[in-house]
Amino acid sequence: MALSDSQVQKMKQKRETILEQATLMFAEHGYNDTTIAKVAKASGVSFGSVFTYFENKDQLFFAAVVEPLQVYAPKLLDFDPNARQPTQELWNMVAKHIKIFSSFGPYLRLVVQVIGYHNRFAEAFAELDAFHNTFRAKIGELVKNGQERGELQIQDAKYAATAYTSFLIGLRVNLIDSPDSQMWEQFVPFAMQLFGAKTD
């Protein structure tokens, strides 16, 4: 018998709740100290219910890392590397990226765990690494565009892009300010320096 729309929606919501709680617990307590039983309790569902949606803890962890990335990736890549005004495009891109990263919180702590133990979490790391390479390459194209138009100082665009992604991660990991804080936008000029923005 087919499930009703209401039942499908309830199942979808329950899966989202489990994934949200798992992300929080993995970020806070790490992989080893997070159990299916703890996730189930935090989610308000039975132990067995978790296995309706996730085969095991490894699959739950993988989903907690990869599924948010699929949501964030299009937003992070939403800039034009061939813009006619590359410096302005960079400025707008940085402002958008900082705003997005300011809201990451627990998710970014989870990402840092995967990066730190990339051999242990090889599949999740491969997904993150593939996105990181795409992200850096597109930023590098915009930086080269700015250099060719004489708006940016000549430097290795790949290293500039890598320094920038490290900057974004470092901001969110080191600062506990709310995403609503006006402080975040104050970092845009500092990020622009990484790209060799020329000053008047």
C-alpha cells in the first residue's frame, strides 16, 4: 500500500531531524562518542527508527557531511569568473561567502574532523576534496581575470584561492559570534588583500 503524502512528509521530517541531531553530536562529541542510541534519543525517535533511514553509523556520518555540502555548493559557486569588473565580483563573492560560512557552526566543525582524519573518513573526505578543488579552481579563474585586467597584483592564483578558503574556514572555527553580527562584513577587505587587490 502506497504511503500518503502526509506519511511521506512525516518520514522526510523525521529523517531531517535525525540528520540534524547527528550533525550536532558528531560535531560536538566526535565520531567515536556519538552512538545511534544517543542520536535516537536526541531526535525523539526509537533506536530502530534510525535504521529506517540510515543503514549504520558510517552511513549516517557520511550523510551528515555530504548532504549539506550538496545544498551549500551551488550557493558558494554562485559567482562569475569572467565578470567584466572582477574586483567588484570578488568583493560581492567574499561578502556572500563570509555570510554563508558565518552560519555553518557545527557543520564546519564536522568538516574539520573529516579533513583532520581524512584516511579514516576517506569517502566523505573525497566528496569534500572534490568540491574544494572545484571551488578553488573557479575562484582562481576570477583572480586571473582580475590580474589580466590590471585590477589585481600578479601572484599565483591557485595559492591565493587556497589561502582564501583557509581564511573562510578559520573565521568560522575561531569566532563564536552570531551570524547576525555586523562584525562579519568587516572581514571582507582583509579577504580582498589575499587576492592582491590594488589600493588607490
